[in-house]
Amino acid sequence: MASVASSTPAPVPSADHKIQRPPRPTYNFSFTPFLRANGLAALTSTVPVCSDFAATGQCPRGRRCPDRHPTPSQQPQHHYGRNNDNYVCKHWLKGLCKKGDACDYLHEYNLRKMSECQFFNQNGYCQNGDECLYVHVKEDSKLPMCEDYNKGFCEKGPRCPNRHVRRKICMFYVAGFCPDGRDCKHGVHLRRGTTTSDKDGDVQRRERVQELERREEEARKESSFRGRGRGGRWRGKRGR
């Protein structure tokens, strides 16, 4: 009984693959083998692309250029990001960019291609908001928080290498009571002892209390020592 050979079917390319990499037409002429055999024509993949043509779309050497000038059908034309490949088009974010592929800015929200917003990293907010051309790195910023700014004032100001995070105080807490408590999302609840100055004040108050307790203990011991001779057996010379 003859065995039937099982053959795996060839994978069918997806629609995305066909759109991103359309099939290129191949032309075979009767004189093509002659040109390749005599070195009069090189394969397309072995000829480098002309740097002048790739940068400006024109070549001063024209047809005499030994490098390859690819046509639009041979390479995808992504004109956006040509000069400003680190900036996202703010009109594209709103869906209002009229330039399309001819836009000089990025038409994709790729965080790897965007530079960080230094103003946002420094202050924790950005005046441009969602229209900012730079990426906003939240919470997990590389800059540590400035301790002087958290205490209330930083001498370095905008030249400070650390991060200045502006905090908003909960108005309910300022009024006297916040119903949300620790789960409050309206702002910050000020707590005593959160800063270094508050901690120093607590230490000083604790030291003063300990000093008063020590003095009271010494006064109590001294008064008890003085009262030992009253009413006892030994009363000195006068008691004889």
C-alpha cells in the first residue's frame, strides 16, 4: 500500500504584511542573463542607495550616478519625522493635521523616539499639557525630589538638579476635617513630623520634658532626704 506523503501548506501572508510590504513586480527580458553574465548590470540588492538622493530626493549626478535611486514603489515614503523625528505633531494628536505624510513631525506616539520634557521633570507639571511636544515621565522620574523644596524653599530655584514637585493642600483638611481621611484625592494632608524642621522641634520638646522630669525627681529626692531626721531616734544635741 503506497504511503501518502503529507506536505505542509505554505503560510499565507496576512493583510498587514501585504500592505506594509507589497509585492514588487519582476521583469525578465531575454537579454537579462547576458547582462548579468558580463557584469553590465548588477542586482538591485547589491547596489547601495545614493545618499544625496535619499536625503533630498535629487542627485546632482543624475543618471551618471553609480548608486541606486529607488523609486516610490521600491521604498516606503515616510516623510514625517524627516527633520523633527523627536517631536509629535500636536495637530495629529487632535486629528487635525492636513499635511498627512508630508508633515515634518511624527505621526505616531512612540515614547522611544520622544525626548523627555525637562520642565515636567523639574516641576512635576507642564504648562503645555497634552499639547507638549515632549514626553511627560510621571512619578518614576529619574530626578530625586528636592528636600529643601519640600521644606518650603530651595535656594537654587530653577537651577536645582533635583525635582521640585508642587503639592496641593486639601481644602477640607485646612477647614478642619476631611471625610475621605487617608484616601483623600483632593490634595495633601499636612502631618507633623514629616519634615526635618518638625522633627528637630519634636526632639527639642522631648528634651525639655526630660529635663523638667529630671529636675522634679532631684527636688523630690532632696525633700525626702531632708525629712529623714524629723521624729526619729537621733535628734542631735538638742534632743538629749
